[in-house]
Amino acid sequence: MRQRQLTPLGKKIVKRLVDMDKTQVWLCDQLGMRKTYLNKILHGERSGQKYLARIHDVLDLNEDEQQTA
């Protein structure tokens, strides 16, 4: 079975969560989304366009790091 890979954006989000000592569940609570949807964004199965600006705000990521999945 092929293992799914994080997108470059997914890697940045996960790294930032680790740096902040926060979980994906915490991020989902902040954004009002389900963990399964966040997981699809992290792996490039959904664009998450509706949430990208808010994700960057919550995680305090630079605009130049913003990418679509």
C-alpha cells in the first residue's frame, strides 16, 4: 500500500505546529474544521483555499510561505 506524502505546505504547517507545541486538533478547533479535512489539505487531496489565509494567521506564517496545495 502506497503511503501518502505531505505537500510542501503540509510540511510547513506540521513543522510550525511542532514549533508552537500545538496539535492538529488544536488547529482544527481554531479554524472550525474537522481533522479529516485538515489531513486532506496537508496531503494535497483538498486545496483548502477557504482556510489558507486563516491557517497562516493562526500559525503566524509569513505570506511568502503561503502556497496552495
